Amino acid sequence: MIGIHPVHRRLAELTHKAKLLGGYHFLLQDEKLELDHCLAVNFDLVFKLDCLKSLAFVAHDSGDMEWQQDICAKIEQVESKLL
């Protein structure tokens, strides 16, 4: 099963509404603020996962399996919150 994080679902809803209205500039001010918040949360999620995955690669490349397992556990923890 593929889950959708609530932030991603809300981004889709706001995008759909904007398309129906003819553009993002037609969204209400509160919706624009919510969109900005959702984009910031999305950025944080992607940035954190990218950093952890890069570290996991470095750990693997250096042969430090214990470090890699620790990082992979953190990745799984973050990804479990995405569902």
C-alpha cells in the first residue's frame, strides 16, 4: 500500500482548487498561507531524507555497517511518518 502524507494530500487539494479557479493567485489568503506552510513541511521532509540517504551511502562506502544501520533506522522512522 502506498500512503499519502497529509501535507501532500493538502497540497494536491489546494492545487486542484487553484486549477479550478484559474491560478494560485485566486486562492484565499489563508489558503495561500497554508500552501506556503505545506511547501515548507514538504521541503523539510525531502531535505531530511536526502541528507540521511547521503549519509547512509557514505557509511556503506566506508564499510561502517553499524553506522549505516543506525542511519537506515532513522530513515525508516521518518518514512513511517509519511504514511
